[in-house]
Amino acid sequence: MMRGRPRARSHTMQEQGPHARYVLAPEALHAPCDPAWLDFETTEALEPLEGLVGQERVAQALDLAVSVRHAGFNLYVMGRPGTGRHEFVRAFLERAAAEAPVPSDWCYVRNFDDPDRPRALELPPGRGAALRADLQRLVEEVRAALSAAFESEEYRRRVEELERSYHERPEHELEAIREEAHAKGLALLRTPEGFAFAPMRDGEVMDPKAYEALPEAERKRIEAEVERLQERMQSVVRQMPAWHREMHRRLRELERETARMVVGHLVGEVRERYADLPAVAAHLDAVGRDMVDNAARLVRPPAEEGAGPSQELEHRYGVNLIVDRRGARGAPVVYADHPTWQNLLGRVEYMARYGALVTDFTLIRAGALHQANGGYLILDAHKVLAQPFAWEGLKRALQGRALRIESPGQTFALVSTVSLEPEPIPLRCRVVLVGDRLLY
């Protein structure tokens, strides 16, 4: 039996169905717009549309999340790609951040007690760069002032007095032994092997034959006197290294005394500018003590430095400003496009020197969490999960409320190499993850 083709429904049949009242004519599907209604020439004159159409709840949720000031409140924004999630979230956070205070500057400095554990200093926004410039200028001024002090006539005179007193002391002891030996009929002779005693007669040294001709009792008396004087001479010789050390100790103390007067005055001027920051003032005190202890290195000519004095002193007394808020307005809003462990949490770099890799606090680099500290960090959830250890590192920082700069190998005990352990920085950042519903 042959079947015919199905008959098409007519417009009349559709209109007579139960949903006939919902049927629209083709001309009703078009909303006419007369250009005369528009009061602008081009769309460039229009203000950009704020928010997402039909997503008022998203704005309310973001507003609530931003208003909560307690730690531990972070955001996950769900939506399909291409719907403007990133742009909407970033614009909203930038408006909220504009009304927030500018967070602090952060820098790392040398820990003079333990150089492998650099200290973190927090300063009001903009003052980190000022501290860096002040310390650079301080080093230059201290070097010039110490050079002038150590080359002054007064300092050289006191050094010469100390050196002369050291050289005169052994001579005085030897002269006393020489006089005693002369009174006993003995002469003190200086030989290539050292000092020796010889019997005398009529003010002249006796020759061996004349000495052998002396009575045995006289020879024994002379030998006993020689032995006693030799012991006294050995005592003087044994004390000479101690006298030498004493001279160097007193020279060192003179150097420290001179350096203390010079450094104390210059460091004190800088310290007054940071009296309201106890941690910075304490670091400046440590800088002053170290400059006094290493005054000779500060005035050493460049030709004797090898690596160059400027670089060495920069690594010792410089400031590594990892977060600089100069000119900033409001809290930061940072988007990390490549959220690896190091890009999020920071890293310690190395440089080759004499065939070995070395590092110090000047090679510490900040991560996105450092730059967003005090504000907001926007991350793509898929990208975070795609990077090894990035999700674990992010959770660890948020749970501990601290930023620790270390490699994944150190954190998970994968390697045991020696590296820096910078002081952790308190974390006050809100993280916004952008992803889809399935990933959530």
C-alpha cells in the first residue's frame, strides 16, 4: 500500500489549535526603529553599558562579597565563556577598589643576623622608594665621610702612637734583659737563628778557647745564668704574638670609635625620617652597626674590590622594593593571565658567579598575590588548575594568610638545596575565581 506525502499544516489549522492566542504574525516579530528617534550621531557618544543585562543578582552578590571585611571570604563567578564575565567582574571590582585605601609598600632587606632569612618591611604607600633612595645616598655619604676621617692627621697620629707603643714594648724588654746580662758578665747577641748569650771579659766577648780555660765552677755559673736568661727571653718571645694581637685590637677599636662617630651621625639623620616606623628604624640601627663593623670595606678602593664596591654594597645595604604603590589610587585589582606557582607566590632568582649559582635578597621577585595584596586578584579557574602546584600554593597562602616565597620543591620536600627563606608577608587579598558551573 502506497503512502502519500504528509500534508503541510495550514496557517488556519495552527490558529485553531489550543495555542492559537500565542501565534504572532511575521510583521509582529520586527521592532521598527526610526533613526529620527536617536539623539546621537554615532555610538561613540554613548556611555558604555554597566553590568550584565538580566544579571542583577550577580551585582548584588558581588556587592555583598566586597562589603564583607572578614578574612576567608573569596568569590567564584560562574558563567559561560563569551558572556563578559571577566570584563564585568573587573569593572565592578575597580569601582569598589577606587574607594578603598591604597595598601602598603613592601620591600626585602638584608638580615644581618641571618643573611639566608631576609627581613620584610612594610611601609606606607610611596615611602618604600624613598627608603631605597635614602639608603643609596647614605652609603655614598658614609663612604666619603669615612675616607676623610681615616685620612685625617688626628687619626693617623693616633695610629702611629699605637704602632710605636707596640714596637717599643719588645725593645724595652730586650733592653732590660741586655742590661741584666751585662751585669752578669754576659752579652746579648742577635744571630740569624735568633738571640744568644755569650760570656764577656773586659767588655769583649770571650772566644771559645778562653771560655774553656775558665774554672769549671765559673763555667757552671755562666751556664746557669745563660739558661735563666734564655728562659726569660723565651717568655718575652712567647708574649710578642699576644702584644701583636693587642695592638691590632686597639687599632680596630680606634677604627670602630672613629667609624661610630661618623656613621652614627649620618644614620641618625635618616632614622629620624622613619621614627614612626619601628621596624624600619630597627633595620637602620642594624645598618649602622654593620657599617661600623665593616668600615674598612666601605673605604676600600675600587681596584681592590674585585666585584666592584657599588654592587657589593648595594647587595648589602640596598632595598629590594617588590611592591611599589607610588602614584596608586585605591586598592589594586590584578588579573593573572598565567597563574603558575611562581607567578602567583613569587620566586627567588639566581645568578652565576665564578661557576656557581648564588642569590641574595636583591633577587627576590614578587608574585601576583604580592601585587594584589590589599585588593583583589582575578584568576581563571581552569588556568589555575592546569598549572602544577598552583592550586595547592594558592590555598596554602589563603589558609595561612601569609605569602611565603619558596619553590614547590622546597614546599613539598622534592629537593634539599640551600636557598633563601624570606620572611613571610601578611596576606590581605580577596581572590575571585572565574569559571563555569561544571568546574565549580
